[in-house]
Amino acid sequence: MRMTLTLDPDVAAMLEKLRRERNLGLKELVNEALREALSGMTEPPRPRKRFRTETVSLGRCLVPSLDDVTAALALAEGERSR
């Protein structure tokens, strides 16, 4: 099948680099790359390993109320920041 394909500059650069390294024609390299990529796209995705974030106790909150933003900032940054 013949078709016209517009490649992004980064993809074209990678193809050109691989073409020179492997001493292949562009047609062979594009077909090889598409076969490899498409076979990976048709397989079901591998299950991912579950990621857990460990919790730690930071102690009690040092600010009496977070509703008063000015007071919370004054406590965190010092009285001079007002």
C-alpha cells in the first residue's frame, strides 16, 4: 500500500539516526518500527504493581485554626510578614 505520511521532526530524526546505524532503507525501518509498536498496542496492558505511600504522623496541628489565614501565615512566617 502506498501512502503519504507526515512525520514530526523528532520522529523523523530518530528514524534517520536508526536508518544510518542499521544501514536500512527508510521503508524497511518504518515497517519494522510499526510492526513492533503495533504488536505492543494489540496486547492487553500488563497489570501495574500497586503503589503505596507510607503514612507518618506529623503530630498535632500547631495552628489553632486554619480559618484565619492571616493568623496562620503570621505564625508560619513570623509577625514581621504582616
